[in-house]
Amino acid sequence: MNTEEIMSLIREYLEEHRDFLNIRPDVQLTNDTVLYGKDGILDSLHLIHLVVEVERKVRNKGYPNLQLVDPKAFSFHQSPFRSIQIFSTYISERLQ
Amino acid sequence: MKTFLITGTSRGLGHELAKHYLSEGHEVIGFSRSSSTINHSRYRHFEADITDLDKVLSCLSTVKKVDVLVNSAGMASMNSLLLSAPGSLRKMLQLNVEAPAFLIQETAKIMMTAKKGRIINISTVATSLTLSGESHYIVSKAALEKLTETASRELYQFGITVNTIGLSLMQTDLIKSVPEEKINNILSGLTVKEWVKPQDVINVIDFLTADSSGQITGQQINLGGVCR
């Protein structure tokens, strides 16, 4: 999967689960949407849901051993959740 | 019908648990390093060393449903700290802590989709009794018990409970090398001076996995009348 495909997968998941994830109806989901942290659209609980679901969906696309968890992933300065695009790039790098 | 994932199903407690829950009409997924010792239409076996986390992940990628995880596989070492082999603690931590932690992590992801699940870690009353001559084993099982507590806090929000059962003396391979004198000393110090039977463990698992036990999480239930 390339970054574009992953971005699309993430946006689709967020769009489908807006209510469950408590995403306000007026929030436009773009590739620059901040996922978590300052101005983020998700709280910590819903971020876990997103990570687990995206990991599951990508695993089902032919990457059964994908592990999105990385000690660096949750560091403040290098957070991959700064935007949908950055998260997607992070995932596609882990697929290589 | 529930789906149980049980580690260490080739022998000992894991084997007895698998056979019991199959006889009750449930599905059982088993892990052990050796080939399957159970032949049943509702039994699925993974021949894998659970300390090989990549292998475990590959196996679990084909599993769609787990209601109950029982981390039963484990190893013991009954040695004085002064006579423990270099590296033995690392091996024990891998099997008794790292592997269960990874199984909890990956199984919880499966359980999250159902918004419910039960995880049970099998530990020992040796941690509560701080028995001498078992330092590496006790250290690893104490870590497992703390894992239960922290995982219970993190996973309850997803409808998953995590508890520990502390076994007192049970006739398994784990204690076959323990001298009879030591066994008798331990037994005499217990409130319940009897060997634990698989049915005693099943009784607690049935309680913890009941739909009505949703409030019970982060707890340790010791057998043999041993207080924590």
C-alpha cells in the first residue's frame, strides 16, 4: 500500500465512525487534519481505536505482521499523529 | 458458544482446560511448542513457541474471534538464587511475562471489535508466600501479576477484564523436580492442605468469564487459602 491509499483508508474510517469517535460534524477531514494533541480531533481513547483499526485493516490488505506500535511513535516531538498525512507516511514506511 | 484461546495445551493445566471447554461445547484455540495432543472438530492448534512473537502474530492474524484468553503456559525454576544459571531469568521473563503480554496486546485487539473479552493469567501463590529457592520464578510471576493490574486499567474501557488465578500446588511438570520434603513443607503451610485439581481452576475461570462478572477486573484469586 502506498501513502495515498493509506490516507484514503484513514479518512474513510474516520468518516464512517464520526459519531463513535466524537468527531464534530463541522470538522472537515483532510490530509492535514490533526489527529491527536493540540487541535487534534481525537482523545486518547479514540486514538487507540483508530490505531488498532487501521493496523487491522492494513494487516488484512496483505501485511499480517504489521506492528504500528513503536516506542518512538508516542514521543511528543515525533508523534506520527500530527496529521492524517504524517500518520499515513509513518505507516507506509513501516510496510517497507 | 465461546472461543477460548489457551496457551500450553499440549500438557498440564492448559491441556485439561482445553479438553474441558471443548466438552462444554466451546471452541478452543491452543498454542504449544509441540504438535497437537487434542483431536477435536472444535479445536484449532498452533504449533509455536510463544516467545517467538513474530510467529505468534502470524498465527493470530488468522484468528477472527476470541472471547477468553487464558495465559496458562509457563516455566518454573526451583533453584537457589546463588545456584541459578546465567540467562535463566531472561528465559523465564520471556515465557512468563513477555509472551503473555504480547498475547494480551494482540488478543485484546481482536476482543475490542466485539467490545468484550476476558483475560486470565495463571500465576502462583509462591509470589504471595515469597517462597525461598524460587527467586527467578517468583520475580517473573510477580511481573505477570502486575501486568494483570495495569492491563485491567487500560482494557476495561474496551469491555475487557483481566484477572489472575494464583495456583497453589498442582501436580504438573512444573514441580516434578521439587523434592518431596519441600512439597510437604509448602503444603503444611497452606490453609487448604490439598493439591489443586484442574476443576478448582475451572471453577474460578467460570466465575471470571461469566457475563455477570464484569465488575471483577485487576484481581488475583489465590487457591489454597493463601492471602495476597
